Amino acid sequence: MGVFRFENKYAAPSREQRERYMKGETEEHLFGPDNQILLIVYDEAAYLKDDIDGVRILFTGAQDKQKVYDEVRRLLEYHQQPDVNKDAFKTGNEV
């Protein structure tokens, strides 16, 4: 089906996506520092909210839904890295 990535915390799945995929029984899991990563598993989709970076990702379909666990693992590893690597790129104004 597909993977839909929303790059800021104000973006969200469309009404059509919510009505089509985000229905039925849910299962919620919290991860990361201060439980800032939320995974909601639906019958036909999985929705991942990373409140640290403000990213939201909707995984739809059986095959893509399984990718959410790899993404959770990747996010946890990324957020456990020292802050030194996160600001490696600086513009001329910041130097």
C-alpha cells in the first residue's frame, strides 16, 4: 500500500487516509526518552508519532505495516546518539 511521511507535527494524515486505514481496534506503545515516540497499531495500518523531531509516519498495508518496527528501532538509536552529531551542519551565520 504505502508509507506516508509528514515532516512536522502539524501535518497529519488526510481525512481519507484516516477513514480508510486508521479505524478498528488499536494498540498503543510508547518509546524513547520521556515516552515521546508513540506507535499506534491499527488493523490495516500503523501510525508513528515522534514528538522529539515532530515527524509523523503512516504505514499502510500488511507489508508496509511491518516496516514500522524497523523505523521505531532506527528512531530509538538516532535519539540515543550524542547531540554532537545532530548539529553537524552549520550555516555561515551560526559559526
